[in-house]
Amino acid sequence: MGASGYGRHHLADLLSWHRAGLITLGSVVDVHPAAELPDLFAAAAASPLVTTDLGEAIEHARADTVVIASPPHTHAVLARRALSAGAAVYLEKPPVPLPAQLRELIALAGATRFEVGFQQTPGVVAAVTAARAEHDLGPIVRVTGFGAVQRPDRYYARATWAGRRELDGVPVFDGSLFNPFAHVVHAALAVARAVEPQWTMAGLEAELGSVRPIQADDVAALRVTSEAGPLVTAVATTAADRVVHPSLLVEGQRGSLRLRLRDLSGVARSTPLPPREHPSVLRRAVLDPRGPADPLLTAAAAEPFVRLVGATVDAVDAPTQLGHLGRTCERDGDRWAELPGITDAVEAAVASGTLLSEQQVPIGPAARRTGLNGWNGLLRPPYDADRIVHQEVST
């Protein structure tokens, strides 16, 4: 479901495995099928049904697995339809906006394989585990996910949901840490839980800002406490004045590890770590639909991320407007927005475990929440989970 955007990457993989005889690609679902799809199918000797209706696609293909890479606010209803039909589901990140939606899908899935596409997390956790075994970092006190990237205006104009908190009353919860940097946040949470299995979000400090005229944020910082285990922080921007690749900093009492998510290269206690390949979690999911899910990619493993997103949106009414401090430029035929000095502030926040407001970025004061380990996950209006969780949306 979804053959455009990031879904095109998944489609390329699925077609290569079809061509190799490992799977049969039975159906492709997209609301606006691209004109080049027939050529892609012909090159792989595939002849899937192309439709706009997921139910028709599942019935036609008698699908074992449904791969969903549609807009985030449609994930809940589409995953519900696929799981109700008995298919295993691979759901692209971010999974769903609301904790109540995720809980409903977990209950519906039961023993059915249901994974969320945080593709980099298994490789990151394995790399951190190996580095800790080889380098004495000591007890881990802080895990930080971070990055600074540049995105043109067309990134936020590519779809009606991009850069929005809601669309026609349906939660979207786009935002720098919750979509383009979702892998970083999920990996940081997963490492914290690998270090301390009792880790759970207890308190939150959140700062969201926007250089662009969008509902969601393009500059963000979070600091999350737990009653057990390390502090988790995250800081990122899509309005960078200098690029820092999405990375993780794991700090122990005797040393630290810095890891780049893209290729798992890094430095542990001044020792360079060579690049490592990420395992293909999508391949495992579609080749073994009745097999066990990767424990780092189950819907239950995604719950800390979804709860963090929900708690942040619930705590911060709207991003702080930073447009008057930004600057724009024309490059490669696109318009780009950036916040001068933001990348230096991100790196300083990462090094010190501070928020952006503590680095003199005028984004604060931070919104604070406590008692989140006992929070039921329900958001205040207008994101009323009882009203929205079963709501059907246009796909």
C-alpha cells in the first residue's frame, strides 16, 4: 500500500525479490498510480493487480503480507484492514499518531506478525552492544539521538499532510523528530531499553520551533527521564545551516560511543568503528510472514516512541515561530530555509545533554510533563482518542 515516496524504495525491493522467485508480488495499491509502474513491473516479469482499494488487493492476491507505506495519518485504518483480513503487516514508520490506535492494532494482531519499519534500529542496537563489549564505557548515563539536515520547501509541499499536526481533524503529528528523524528517536529509546529493560518514560521536557510557516516543527529538542536507566535526549532540525548526519551518542561513566545511523560507523573511546551493513528487515518480514517478528520492531516495541510523540504534542500547544530569525536561499531550483547557528547549537546540546533553549536558541521555555509512567496515553482535545481511534479516513 503506497507505491510513491518512500513506498517506491520498498516496491523496488519487492520487485527484485519477485524477479528472483523469492516472493510473488500480487497487488500494488496507490491512490494515484504512477505512469512508470507498468515499465517497472515488466522489467521484473511481474503482473500485479494495480488498484486504489486495499481490500480488493488483499483478496485478489490472497496476501500473506501487506507492506504499508502510505501517509502516516492513514496507517491506523489500513493496518486495521490488513490485520482483519489475516495478513501479516509491515508498517512503515512513524507507525500511528495516537497511543490508543497502536494499542488497538496490537490487540487486533494477536499472534500475527506485525512489524514497524524502524529499519535501522536492529543494526544500531547490535552495534552498540558490540561496542560496549569491546570498549569499557561503564554504566550508561545518557543516550542522545541527533542530526541536522537541510530540506527544500518542496519537501513540505510534496503532500497535503507534510508539515502538519492535523489534516481535516485527523492527527498527523509530522515534525522533525517524529518523521525524518523518527529512526533516531526510536533507536535511542531502544538502546535505553537494551541498557535497562525497566526503562520507561516518566518525565518529559520538550521544545518545538518552526522556521517555516508550517503547523509542525522543523527544530526540536526533547529530554526524557526514567525511574530506571539512562537519560534520553533528542535534538534535530530540517532547517540546518550545516549538515550533521543522523547519529547516536551513547555516554557512559568511563567513555562514550558516537554512531552514525546510515552505515553504523563511529568512534568508541577514541577508537574508530568501521561501517557495518544494516540487515534487511523488510526482506525477513516478507519472506517469512508466519515467522516471529523481530523483537525490536514489534508494535509493542514501537509504543515508547508513539507515547513520546503523543506526550510531546499534548504538552506543546504549538511550535515557537522562528521565521523572523531564519534566512532563505535559492539553490538547485528550490527554495531552502535555514536557521543561522542552529547546527552549532545542536552539537553543543548533544555534547552537554542540554536543550536548545539552554544553548540560547529562542525556542523555550520547555514544556514539561511528569508522571508519564502512569499516563493512559489519551490526549486532550482536539486529539480525543476515543473519538479518533476508530475514525475512517480517506486513503
